[in-house]
Amino acid sequence: MKKILVLSLLLLQISSLAWAQPLKVTGKVTDTRGEPLPGVNIVEKGTTNGTISDMEGAYSINLTSSSAVLVFSYVGFAVQEIPVGINTVIDVQLSEKTVGLDEVVITALGITQAKKSVGYSVQDFSGEQLSRVNALNVANLFSGQVSGLTVNNPTGIFQSPTLVLRGKTPLIVVDDIPVSTNFFDLTSSDIENVTVLKGTTASALYGSRGRNGAILITTKKAGKEGLEVVLANNTMVTAGFTVWPKTQTQYGNGSNGQYEFWDGQDGGVNDGDMIWGPKFEKGKEIAQWNSPIKDNVTGEVIPWWGDVFGTKYDDKSRYSRVPIPWEYHNNLKDFLETGLVSTTDFSLSSKGEKVAQRFSASYTKQDGQVPNSFLHLGGLSYNSTVKISNSLTFDGKLSYNKVYSPNYPRYGYGPRNHMYTILIWMGDDVNGKDLKRHLYVPGQEGYRQANFNYAWYNNVYFAAYELSQKYDEDKLNGQIKLKYDITKNLSLQARSSAVITGLFEDRASPKSYLNYGDPRDGDYKSWNSHWLTTDNDILLTYRQPVSSFLNITVNAGGATMYQKYSQEYNATDGLIVPWVYSLNNSKGAVKASTYLQEKAIRSVYSTVDLDFMDALFLTFAARNDWSSTLPKANNSYFYPSFSASVLVSNLVKMPEAIDMLKVFGSWASVANDLSPYQISSYYANVGTYEGLTMLSYPGSLVNYDIAPEKSISFETGLSASFLKNRFHFDLAYFNVVDLNQILDLPVSSASGFGSRKVNGNEYTTTGLEISLGAMPVRTTNFSWQSTLNWDTRVKKLTEIYGGAKKYGNYSLNERVDNYYAIGWMKSADGRVIINESTGLPIKDPYPQMLGHLDPNWRFGFINNFRYKNLSVDINFDGAWGGVFWSRTVEKLWWGGKHPNSVKYRDQEYAAGEPVYVPDGVNVVSGELVRDTDGKIISDTRQYKENTTKVSWQSWCQIYPYQAKVTEKESEYFANVLDRSFLKLRRISLTYDMSDVLKIKGLKRTELSLYSYNVFIIKKAMLVDPDFGDDNNLQDPSARYIGLSAKLTF
């Protein structure tokens, strides 16, 4: 017995000594066919100790504990956890994720549901797809990712994209909390997942805020057990242009081939406007804005830039401007600088048995292409999950985001926009480099800018460097959540959140700066705005298996929402002295105003989910809101919804090739309230006159009985997957009826008002969305995974207020995206009718329908290729059909910089008379009879070919400028363009260098080389249809190339 005891103690000592040495485990990871899997993550659970499998699937890891559990994870395969025990060789076979129906998706109010039970259209994508490529705004990267989601992408710095879901503006939700955001305060590296709830049913529980669908952004939390540190940098620069607005380069400022500068306000020869001047020719010299001044009495020559207003040289009888070479300058190219976007991210996360927490920090610097434009984005975020006890869990999040620009370009149509001047109205005879070197007229520094024109435009460099506008936003977001599991089947959750935003903006305009509506004597304005939004809710959840074939889940809760917005505005009335931007430097009385608005909504809601035999899933939901912005009699509105999902593959034996087949459908009704203070009239202070206060009264009649707007939606669809999820598709058809719409109906001006609010009109939107996913190729070393998204929709006016036949230009059951505008009269066969005496076209007095503003369909094509440790992402998206009006094209024709405007200039200038004969017809007899809507009753007109010559300049300034011209009517002169385009949105190459850089503590190293906004195929000339419209001009659409590095410790 004593020997046995001694032997046992000896064995235990040997065992402990053995475990005192690191245990090395080796093995091989394969798929179900026995093919090796490279790049599999193998981690010792609860630690940061890990490795990855090599190209043969082999791995080796030294463990730190005798009770270690190895976790094997790989994209597209189910995770496996294997206790090591005494094994030193562990071979693992990973199974593919077949259907993923047991995966859950986050729906409204943070309620999670299994995908198989969801009865409406939901689509998501991983944040990993966003972090490898940079963009001016993180929402730019949403393009093409989801069918039914349209992203319009502006081309300038600090221009946020617009997101449209099924034709409407969706609610943005971050970590279950609705927010108002332009996406500059979100960081791609913090995004774990983006889920798009497309239908009204999906988001009905958010109340009126979610009536148009919702985009749910889930930020990252501590995922893996143990400690993890991630450091990343992503930098990209402009590398040419995807779309460049080509202009004519042969002629400069002036009109009818003549130009001579004196004051830039038509005091010289055609020096007030337009680029219809002399041709650039070697040896030609003309007096220009930067010509020296010559004293015709003494012969003295004085270097000069700008006009001579207010100086002794403002005397044509004695002084003249010396002619200088008339030369072409590539001003737009010289003006734009290299753009830069650089982002640095850091995160620290830890996860243990009781506490999981993550801290992240991010900083982005953007240097715009427009000189002196910058944007700085910073963010700090901390979240934690604490398991206080087995039944009580606490979640908290606190984030701070800073959006700061010391100066950014002004957009819109007008002299404040650099593209307005440099692209449209500034001839390339102007020496832009001289404009940059000489911002002020000599001797008038601070008072008068040096420029080529003083009637309409600014010196673009003067505007870039002397005018400044600041944007300084601070956003604080705090959230807490407590969840108490009362019993195994019953839980109670309470949440509270607050989003506090402070924004300070100011604009310092120098003396002589031109902007419509502002004094040219200098100006300083400031806006101090504050937002507060609080959301509080409580949710009781009960889950109970009723029988072997029936499970029931009931959610019931209530919520309150409060919003407050205030703003203080101050402005000078001119400036006393230049460059002192202070209210104390105001010439006149300081202008000031304040504004305050508040809004509150109280809500109760409930859902009931029924699961029959894991095959039939029914969800009933209801919500009632009480809004402070509606009349008391109508401030309560009810939201019922219902959805059903039938998992056919669980009811019927399917062919082996079909993994899953699901049919779903839903119905919902939601309502919408008003903005604050729309049901009461009040006087507004509009200033003083001769010491007396002036007040204004609203021009619209208030309707104290206005009712909420309402939307009723129906959706049905089909989901299926095949060949072990190698192929899958989702199809959804939707029908949304918007009724009881709140309209501003025109009333007789004799009433003293212009309009009154009424409930009326009904709009019906129908659409189809398809998402196809495939893994066409997968071998040991290579795989190709792709997703194709496609959607189409049409919105019609299906009921008009008061039973009227028309609402504006629209008739009953007509598409509301029909584009009506003034066009030219046409013959029966579509030829332009020309006035025989003038040679000019004749305007149609009735608006013409020129096409649909929405495209026929949109698509996105997402691809990922993997070869060993190399990953390649290639994303396309685009649209087909539809039209849009181009202000750029229209103005280029009138101004004379359109590339097609050069055609007949030389001939006409040489002849000294008109030479151009427009293609069209003259009416010689008969008449056209129309009804009051412009519909043709009879047409007896007879025509002859037009032979009247007209000035080429006059034709170009009238035909493509004073009315709308489609490409069907004339491709040469069109200003209404085809919206179709195909864009290579991004391409990236990512290499996992973990096998190369085997550094202790470094778990993963990724390097990515990429390009964003790579190229485009389009029909529209000069502009980028991806912008969405061309109402306010566009910066050239830049291409970017970038490099990113990510280290994980």
C-alpha cells in the first residue's frame, strides 16, 4: 500500500512537471471533403494566444493551460470548440454554414429574431467590407450593398451622401437608438454590422420615425475572449478624375468675338459677362484684367491687377490698359489640389467571464481639392457588458465625436461656389495664377478684390483664402441598458439614452466679396445650435413552449422620446474695418435672433410571435403614439402590423439540391405627425423700420383639425438557398399606399393667405427587389463569392384631393417622377418649329413631359476573390434609364464654354454675319388647337424646311438654355441627360502577412492597396450622374488610390 502511494505521488509530480512545460498541439484543418483549409483562426479560448493554419491546413500552437479549449473559426464555416485534454495532435474537420436560418437579425427596438421567422425584407452586410477602403464619408461605402437602397454620392469635401430606401428617407439607428446624423460622426472601423429593415412592417415599432424603413448600425463590442489590441491606418489621395467637366479651350471672355477689359462691368468691350470672345491665337494681344496701366500723358506703365474704381487711374481720357498676350490657361486644373483622406484607428478590447469591454479612438484628416479646405473627424467610444449576476446584465456605451472644419467650400448655385465661377463663367484667357498671386487691387488691400469681373463673380482664390466658414460640432452619446431575467422564460429590459449635440458655425466674408443677398461691405455671421434627444423605453419579454409544436414569444413595453432644438444667430451689418470679424466691428445695427422648439412622443407597443413546428412563423405587432405636435383631438395614432414566414423546406421534403425555401409576407399601417408648431400661428420679428418693430404673420392658414399622415404597406417575397448555400436568392415585392398626406393647398390671394394645410392625395409605390448570392468557385486555394442586388420601383398619384382631375402637372394614376418642364414647340413628327422671321425656336406654353426622374432599375455587384492569403474585392453599381436636368450643361451653353459651342464661331466671325441654319421647320399654314391641359384637339399645321440663318451665339444662348432639350430631341444640344451609368466603385487587394511577420504577440497583419471611385461608363456628358442631380453644380468626380495597414495584437 505504501509503495502504491509513493508511486502515485511520483506520477503526479511527473505530470505537474510535464504541464509546467508549454504543451504543443499540432494538427490539420480540412473541410468535409478532406480539402485543407488555409487561414483558419485557432485561438486558445479565454486568451490572446492564437495562430492560423498554413496553406496545407496545418497548424501548431503552444498552450498555456492544461484545461485549454481550442476555438477554430473560418469565414463561411461553423465555429468549433475542442477541449484539448491530453491530446497533442488534433485534426479538425469544419462544416460549412449551410443555410444560416438559425442566425438572428436585429429588428426594431433591438428585438432579435431568427432569420427563418422574419416575415419581411431584411438585408445586411458586414462592417469588415467598409474598413478596408476609405471614402470621404462612410455612407459612400453603402453604395450597391443592399437592393432598394440608393446612395447619391456628392463629389466635394464635407458633402454628405443622401440615402433613399424604397424612395423615402430611412431612419438611422445606431446601437438600437435612433439618431440624426450626416455620417461624418461615424467611423467605419467601429461598425460591426449594418442591417437594413426595408419595409414599413420591419420598422413599425419605431413609430413615425421608422415609417420609411430603418438602417440599423451595430458598433463593435469585445468579441473574442482575452485581450485584443488593433491599430490601423488608412490613407488615400486623389489620382486623376473619374468624371472631368471638359470645356472649350479655343475662345476667351467677351461677346461676338470682341473683348477689352476696363472695369469688368461692361465699361470696356464686352467685359461684363460671357465667354464668346476672341480666339486664342499666337501673337494676339488684348487689354485684360491683369494688364498694366499706361499713363498716356507721361508714358509711365504701372503694373496692375483688377479694375481702377476709386483710384486716380479711373480716367479713360488719360489712362489705358496695355494689351498683353491673349493666351489659354488651364484654370480648373491649376485651381484644384491633391485631395487627401487619412484615418488612424485604435481599439482595445477585453472579454472575461463577467465583463466585456471595448475602447476605441479614431482620427481622420481630410484635405480638400479646393485650396484652403480641411476637415478633421475624431471619435472616442467605450462600451461594456457586465454580468452582475446570473440574472442581471448591464450594458453601457459612451461616445464622443468631433467634426471640425476651419474652412470648407461653399456649394450651391451662385458666386459663392468656386465651380460657378471657374467652370461656368470665367474664360480661360484669365490668368488664374495671377488671381492667386494678387488677391487685392494694389493699394486697396482689405477693401477691394482683384478680379476679372466685378458684376457677377469672385476671384476664386480670394474666395478660397479670404472667406472662411467654420464648422465645429461636438456630439455626446450615452446609453445604458439593464436586463433582468426574472425567470427562465420571462425577462425585463430597461434602456435610456441621450444624444447631446452642440454646433458652432461662423462665416467671415471679406469686403468686396459677392454673394447674393449679402452686403459687399464685409460680413460676419455666427450660428450657435444645440440639440438634445432622449429616448427611454422598457420591454417585457415572455417566451414559452406551449407544446412540442408551438412556441410563443410576447413582447410588451412603452417608450418616451423628447427632442429639443435651440439656435442663436448673430450677424453684422457690414464691417467698419477689414479683417476684424467681430460683432463689435459692425457698421450698422447687429442682427440677432433666437429659436427654440421642443417635441415629445409617448408610446406603448407589443408583439406576439408564434412558431408552429419550426415551419410557420406569425408575428403580430401593435403600437400607439401620442404626439405633442398634433391637435389634442388627433394626437393619438395606432400602428398595427402582421407578418408571416413559411419555411416550406421544413414542411415538404425538398430535392437534395435545395437547402431551404421560405415564403414570407407582411402588412402594416403607420402614421406620421407634424413638425413642431404647425398647428398654431404666431408673429415673427423681422426687424425695425424708423425705430418701430416690424412683425410678420404666416402666409399659410393653420388647420387646427389636421390629422396624421398614414402609410399602409404590403410585402411578399421568397428566399431560397441551393447546393449547401453555394447559391441563394431573396426576392421581395412591395406595395405602399401613402394617404391622408398633409398638403399646402393654394388658396385665393383675396383671403390674405397663400395656402392652407389639408389632408389629401394618395400615392402608391410598387417595387421589386432581388438579391442573388453565389460562391461559383471554391477550391483549396481559391474562392469567388459574389452578391448581385437589383431593384426597381414606381410611384403614382392614385387619388387627388377633392376629386380634382389634376394636381399640379400630374393627372390621376400618373407617375410622380415624371419630369415636366418648358420645352420647344414640335411638329407632329417631332421636329423643332422655328420662327421664320427670327430663325429662333418657339416655346411651348404648356409644360412637356420629358422623361422619368427615377431610373428604370438600379443594381450593385459585390465580389470577393480569395487566393491563399490574398483577398481581392471588386464592387460595381449603377443605374439604367431615367433623366435629370443638368444646370452645368445649360449654363455652359449660355456662357460659351460648352465644348460644342465652338462649331460655327470661326465661320461667323470671318463672314461678319450669321451662317448657321438651325435644323427645323417653319409653319406655313393651319393651326394647332389644344384644351386647357395642353392636350391636342386638332392639328392642321403645314410646314416647310427652315432656311433662316441665325447668329450661332444667339442660338446657343437660347435653344439649349431657355428651355429643356432632351437627348432624344438633340444629342448635340441636350441639357436633359440620361441617368444611366455603370461605376467601378472600388477595388482592393488585401494580403494577410501573418505567415510572413511571425512576431511574438502579433496575431494578424493585413495590408490593403485599393482604389475608390475608379471609373464610370455613362451616357451623360460632363457630369457624374452618381451625384444624384446637377441642380447646384458638381466638383469634378475624383478617383482615389489608397493604402491601409491593420495590426492585431
